Amino acid sequence: HHEDALAIYRAKLPKDDPRIADSLLNLGNVLSGLGDLPAARKHHEDALAIYRAKLPKDDPQIALSLNNLGFVLYHLRDLPAARRHYEDALAIYRAKLPKDHPAFRSSLQNLMVLEKRAGNAEKSLTYREELTALVLARQERDALARSEREQLKAAATAKPYVDQLLEELLRAKRFEQAYDLTASSKGAVTARQRWLRFQRDFADQRTAKLLEELRTVDYQLLHVGLESGKTENQPKFDVGQRLQELTRRRDELERDLITSSPAFKAEKQRARRGLKEIAAALPDDAALVDFVEYVPETGPARLGAFVVKPEPKIHWIDLGESK
């Protein structure tokens, strides 16, 4: 069917019409899925050439085409070429899409996997850190639009990102960052629910109004991120642009809330507590032993403990497989 569609487009349209490129891209994806990588590469290269000739150089459709071609090159074991295409795609996404966009996260994941396969552990870790930070930021942002049950489900979805980043940080002996990651994710749902219950009793009408609008914007962000750009009985819209508009409005609301509500400001600061803040709260002669269970990328779950002292000073103890 894709071949028949492409034949019609080529017979009826100018040879550099973007619709031909769309058809080439679709057929390239099918061929890639069937394992015919050389043919898939040719179709993706032809599609990219048309997009570059007819679209602005920073159009996200070009980034999509670069990512698809990079994927084929990666599986053809041409890692340097795949890296170039992935990096070019990510540069476009950084310039044109909000960081919350699924295509942006997918691009980071592609480069993370490639660098790990190429043996560049530090570069792979850098991409993994950015990706995990985006996942956790999305989880926190969506909290106002989700029930406690939905938040727990979202936390379970995010846990593999946290666990695998924790594994990499521990391997690199970056214990302070590992503990900051653990501290920010442990008990996050319970803390947010405590804050939400507190919010219901606000007597200040301005703060209550700002919080209600923040919930509305978060609800819209949650659902726009899941849409393709077209809803039933509604015209097509630009998902990336809509996400940017809503993200800007959310930032404005948070700034207003921090200014008008000391409680909101305190909660935002509490959510950012890490090693330094926790160590500073300890008595001079005390130590905190914080147990952590995590599931590495391969193998069974493991158990360990961070020992935090007031200096601040931290030690990691690997306790082996979790039983």
C-alpha cells in the first residue's frame, strides 16, 4: 500500500513535493521494521533530501527524518553517521520544541543508547541525566491534575528511569548526585498529596485562584502531551506550539504563587532538598542511614544504604541483591 501510494504521488506531484517525502518516510519505516535496512536507508535519505529542499532548516519534520535515518544507520552499525544525524535532530528539537515534547525525550534516548554502545559512558550518562530530569519534572508538574492513585502509577512508570540513572551514578562513584536523586524521588507522591490537602484550606482568595488556574493548566498540559494534534470534531493544531504556550503560562503562575504565597515558596524549596540540606538538619553527633532498593538495567533488584553525616559527608554501602 505504501508503495502504491508513493507511485501515485510520484506520477501526480512535483518530484520535490513534501507529500512524496512523507510517503518515502512511511515506507522507510516499514522496510526498517522488516529488516531491509539498505532499502530503508535509501528511502529515508530521499525523504530527508526533499524535506531539506522544501522546508525551513529547523523544521521538526526534518528532525523526525534525521532521527529515522539515524536509527537505520545505528542498526547498520555506522555509529559515527548515526550520531551526526541524532545530534542534528536533537539540535532542531532543542530550538523548536518544548523539552516536555515526546520527540525531544525520544531524541535524548537515542543518543543515550548510541553513546553507551560506542563505549562513551560519560556522554551516555549526561543524556540519561537530562532524560530522567525531564521525566521527573513532568511527574511533579502533572501532580495537580492527577489523583493519588494516578500519581502512584506515574511514579511506578518513572522508577526505571530513576533506577537506571542511580545505577550509572553509583558506578561512576558520584554519590552526592546519586543521593540527591534518591532524596528527590523518595516519598514524592506522599509529600505532594500532603501539600494538595493543605492547599484546600487557603483563605487567601488570590492564592486560591492562582492554584486553581495552575491545576487547569497542568490538566491541559497532561492531555495535550498525549494528543497527536487532532481531536474529534476539532481542527488540527500544532502540539509543540500549544505545549510552549501552556508551559509559559505555567511558569508565570508559579512565579506569581511564589510571590504571593510563602507556603507555596516553602514547598518548592522543600521539594529541592538534597544532601546539603538534609546533612545541615542533622545534629553534629548523628548520622542518617537511608536504605535504597533499585532495579539495575540487567539483573535482579539490589539493596544499598547511604550514610549521611553533617559535614556534609556521604558514604554508599552496597548490600547486594535484594531478597
